Amino acid sequence: MIHTNDSREWCKTSGYYADPQLWQETYDYRPGLTPIEPSNAMELPPGGLPDIFGLLGKAARGMLDAMSYYLNLRSSPFTEILDNVPLRSREVSSSVLSVCCHARPSFHGAQHHNLTTQDDGQLMMFHDHDHQVDKSLISVVKSDKAGLHVRDFHGRWFLVDGDLGPQEAVVYPGLALYQATAGYVNPALHRTEINNIPGNMYGRCSLVFKLMPKSMTSLSCSEMRAAGHGVEAQFQIPVPVDDFMQRSHPTDQLFNRNTFQSFSFPTAQDEVVNSRSLDQ
């Protein structure tokens, strides 16, 4: 296992680990990095992850290109901050594919929950650290059970994976894309419902692919300026990716930018992206 809470090691995590606060067990698959068990034996990943990594990576890059087109940016404007495909010799992927098991009853971790009442009066249960924002450019999530909620620009929460088909997934932007687009693309604030899981012995299982910018590059808004978009002072100076990943990012200011049209989540249907066309 290669995993640490040190934010400086954000692009070097791999293997199995558990987070008691989130009641979650995870295996991180990162091409180019082979985790080693304490006995010095090689830790083999679950089967099929290399193929899934390639498929979801292609889907995430396709979504990134679509957003670039929407913003009138030049073709493939983020190529310089993305990993090479395929990776070169001895390169380690910045992007990561995580296999997650959430709220497995037999997991011996802290079980702290919040109860939230929905608009329809239904009582929902979430863990105490329920508001999360990925630091990715794009995240792609596929789960075996519904329970992922995303907050829209107006502060309302929507279940986004309640009616997904076998070839459909949830796609949402992260903080790195928010920074690289000068705040024009809002990151998704999300949380996971756990009140319908404890009766299931396996919990809620998910595949989460995070398209990450490369270490040793910078998040710059030069492409936004070149396309004629206004760039506010806080986005003027390029930010090294390593510094960006080590910072904390308060979420209370991310949804208060009304000076321009932004991506948001007005309905559940808008967050569900059919991935069938991406397989072709």
C-alpha cells in the first residue's frame, strides 16, 4: 500500500486504505505505480482496472473537450497539463481510478451520521463530513446503488444517480477545472446518502475516476483570456499544481459568483451523462 495523509504526496497514493471518518474503504489504481505490501510482496489490483481506467479516462477527456468547446476555447487546450497517453517509461499517472466500498456494515470504523430532511419530508442520512469537493478536473462516478447527491447553484441538493442504466455514469467538474477556467465552471459539491445501505452486507460500491492535472505543471487562465473571457484578479497568476493540491479550498465562496453564466445542476437529468457514445 502506498497511501499517506500528507498532501504533498497527492499524486503518489496507490493500493488499499480505509477512511473511518467517511466510513469508506478504497483501492486506488494509479498506472505507473506498483504498491508493495508490508511483506515486500507485490500488491495486485482488482481485475479489470487497467481497461476501466482507459475507458473512463477517455470519457473524462471527452467531457473536458466538450466544456472547452462550450467556452469557445481552442481545441484540446488542457493537453499540456494532462498525462501522456500512453504514459512514457517510468511515468506515474496523476489521474487515479478508485474502487470504493462505502458503509459496509462489517467495517470497523467511526460511524457518525447527520440526519437531513428533504423538501418532500423524507429523512436522509449522511456522514458528518458529508460535503466534499474533488480537486480533479473531471470526475466520473459509477455506483451499484443510488445515493450520490450534488448541490446546485441555489443550494438545493439533487439525487443524481437514481435512475442510471448499466452504461451510464455521473460526470462532474472539480476544483482544478474551476481554477483553470477562472471560475466559469463551478465544481460539484457532493455528498453520499447512507441510510439505505446498512441492511446490505456489501455496502455501496463505486468506481470513481478522477482526471487530474500533472504534477510540476501550473493551472493558468491564459486560454480563457485568449478566448476573450474576463479573468478576475484571484485567477490572474498561474498556480503550480502541487501548491494547489496542498491548499485547503473553502466551499462557501464557490457558489456566489453571479457575474456570468456558469455550469450548474438545475435538474437530476442534467447531471447524468450517457456514456454509450464515448464507447464508440
